[in-house]
Amino acid sequence: MKKALSLVLVMIMIASVITGCTTLKGEDKGAIIDMYITTELFNFDPQASVTDDAMLKINSLIYEGLTTINQKGKWEKALMKDYEIEKDKNGEFSILVYLNSTCWSDGRTVQAADFVYSWKRLLDANNKNEAASLLYEIKNAYDIKMGDASIDDLGVAAVDTYTLQIEFETKVDLDQFFENCSSIALVPLREDVISRYGEDEWAAKSTYIVTNGPFAPKGMTAHKILRIERSGYYYLDKEKNEPLDKYVIPYRLLIDYTIGDAEDQLKAFEEGKLFYIDELPLSARADYKDEATVTDMMTTHTYFFNTANELFADANVRKALSMAIDRNEIVSIVTFAKAATGYIPYKVFDSKTGTSFREVGGDILSTTADVEGAKKLLADAGVKGGSFTLTVKDNEVDVAIAEYVADVWEDLGFDVTVDALGAKRSQNDEEIYVDQFQLAYDAGEFDVIAIDMNMLSTDAFSALSQFAVPFSGGGVDMYSETYDLYTHVTGYASEAYDAIIEQAFAEKDRAKRAAILHEAEQMLLDDMPVIPLVFLQDAYLVHDDISGMKNTYYGTRDFKDTKLKNYMDYKAATAQTEVVAED
């Protein structure tokens, strides 16, 4: 009897080892968690996540890069299994990066070639993207973007299916490079998918999108629902019969936009119909200030000028418009923000990992208004007013900030129209909606435009360098007689600023480089092609039955280990409600 019992116990232990621990109940796939993560999205291209914090919140759930940044600011391996340093016979510096074994959401393996394609897409001289400078230390990357080398000359290659070779121009600070690799802009992408559906549509429809992160968008109906489900191929080894929730616990994150706007979503949370809510309505933020969990984002809500507009050609006019704004007043409107005292927010590193660029650089901008000083600058510039449009995303926060700022500028004598842009149905596919704001931004069709400027990485260089013409990521105008470089979308061009960014790029000592970047930030804000307003914070409420949720260094959520207590009870109640509704 004892031998039989021992044998049973051994078999149970073996089965446990084979299948691993699981939170699942029987054949059920796991919890369906109703939540409100963010306002509605219409584009899931990770390389377009630069100007929208809402995109960052979702894309960080569905894509994964080589590395990630932990809460202490240290980079950690993600898709990268390991790496080794090698030098060729000419002394050029290169590394081999070995990838972990995982798959895309359609079951195809994630390969080194996917990184090669993604990074070439960023660096192609015909493509515009502010994140290009993240890769400029790679061999020939800079020359490719300048149109002086072929994209095929890029020092990135797939040695084999799971090995990525990266050649650099000179020896680089690998810690800093791997910190940059945590950027959402540097995740792998599928060439076959983008080629099949086209640049304009591949990331706008859930049946097209293929992702490599813990979750994947599996249902997206405009103005109705966004369903994000566990990827059944995320690191799972099917041959080992691993449980579905080994790496990702919740089965589905469900955002129901038919509930209504942020106020309606909050009401649903208070009634116990939602388990998590982000982006609280402005009307309730003061009441929930102490109850909400607040995290600093690496995002600066910023106004970009179109410097090609004659009204904004003089830096004194731009500085006057900035000077008249009370940033503390914007904080009182938004609640979850800090008045911007510079362009770079607090969590961006300075001379080494963990140090704050903003704290070291101190206050460049005043957080209070100087209306009389602004009027004097306008008088010195000979400007008595003018008409222009302030373009914003059609969401409550951006519109509220814009309405305040428009009132301030109208008191200076300007006629300001706030234009809130949303999305329109595509003429090609009724299921696809096109973000009109993103179109206006990409085309430079604005006077002043409101941007949630997500820092591209933990390095200040990537955020500041894009205002230097050679580092703007704009590429080359192939139709101009002299193959001119495109400027930043603001049109800002300064030889002095270009020179200081070139100096920072050439400097390999991190402390010396940080000092140069502080000079660059000061120069940028002296010329003022942009107006930093507030450093955004993220604030959320979570149900008591939710556990295991984590915050990322970039200020977004990590739901991989999130558990919903007694989730089967909620499922049963939901099913019963649906039956009653049908009757």
C-alpha cells in the first residue's frame, strides 16, 4: 500500500514538473479582465509611438524588444538571450546577439531577420522617423540616412535564424546601446506582413497585425471594442505541453468603448463593472488624487511650432508665447502632471544609469507666467497679433490644455482656433480608421501642434538630436536638385545646434557627453521651436481583486502576471447577465 501511494506521489510530482504550476480552472483559458487602459487607438505601429502616450501604453503590451529597463533603471535581457563581443581583422567593433526562442502571434518564429528589417525601415533615407538616431552608432547607419550609402550597407545582419550581428563605427558603450534597445521603436517587425497589407494599413486592423509580445490585438472595432488576448505562442514550448498561463496569466484584456467617455468608464469602475481604469476624467481627478496610483511617465506634453509660418519665424515670438503660459495652471487642470522646467523629463538618465538629466540640468523654464515680459518680446519683434490654429488630438486632456493656452494667447492679441482632430473611416476599408491628427503631424500641416513627446529611450541624446537636421530622422528629399535633408517636423534648422549635437554624438565619455547635451537643451529652449508644458504622469485605479500588476520604467503597465481573484465567479455572472439580456 505504501509503495503504491509513493508511486502515485511520484507520478503527481512528475506531472507537476511537466505541466508546471497554473492558475487555470480545468479547461478554461483564464481570466477576462474588463478595463479601460486608454483612449481609442487606430494605429499600432510601434515606430509611430513617439508622439502619443496612449500608443505607448498598448504597444508596450503587444511588442517586445531585445531588452527592457527594470524599476531601478538597469537594462535587462528580454528577447536577447545572450551576446558576445567580437572584433574583425580591421579592428572594427561588433557583437553577436543571440535570441531567445519565441514566436509571433501567428506562430512563426521571431528571427534575427525581423530585427534587420525593422531597423532598416527606421534608417531608410526615404522614411521619416525621429527614432533613427538611436541606431546611428551602427556601421553606415548615419551615411544611409544621409543618402550616402545603400540600405544594404547597414552593419546589421542575420548570421542565422536566431543570431543577430551588429557592427559599429567605433567601440561603443554597450550598456547605453542596450538601454536604447529597450525603446518601443526598436522592436522587431514582420516584412512579409507589412509588404502584404501596405504601410498605411498593416497596423490598423486586428486581422492584419502580427505581434511578438505577451499579448496580441484579436478584436478591434472602431468606437466599440478593443480585445487584447494572451499570445498563445509567447515563449511557450508546445512540445513540452506547458500550461497556457506559464508566461502570461490573464487570457483577455477587454476595453469596451461603448460604455462611453472617461466619466462613464469611471462610473462603470465604481459600480464594479471594470477592474482597472487609466486616464481618469478631469472632473474626478482632484477627488481621486490620493487614491490613485501615480507613476511618472517619460513624456513631455509639448507644443511644436511650424517655423515655416511667417508668424513664428522670429524666436522672440515663440519665446513670448511660451513665457505667457502658467505651467502650474496646466498642472491644476490636468492634476497628474508636473510643470515642465525643461524639455527632458526626470526619468531620463544623465551621466550614468539612474541619474536624472532634469535634476542635474535644473530649471530652464519658469513654471509661472510673465505676461508683461511676453508683451515686451512681441513688441521688440514688431508683432501685434495674428491668426493661427492650435491642432490637438480629440481627447479631453489635450483639448482642456489647449483651451486654456488659447485664452492666454488671445489676451496677447492673437486669434487662436483650437482644432481637435480624431479619426475618419478609410475609403479603402470600412473597418479601418485613419488618424487625422497623425496625418497632419507627419505632413507638417499645422501652425502649432500638441504632442505627447515620448522619450525614445532613457538617453537624452535621442530626444534632443532630432532637432538637428542630420539627426532629425527625416532622410533625404530625393526630388530636390541638391538632395536636401529634411528638417525636424517643426522646420527648425540651426547650424549652431547641428554642431553641438554632432559634438555630443562624437563624444564617447558619458559624463562629458551629458554636459554637452545640457548645453544643447539650453540652446533649443533659447530658440524655442517647441514649448514644453508639463511632464505627464499616469494615474490609475485598480480593483481589490486584481494582483500581480507591475509598472514599467517608461510609466506603462505590465499585465503579464496579473491575476483576478475568483475569476470564474465573474465569468459566471457575466454569462448569466448575457443570458438575461438575450431573453
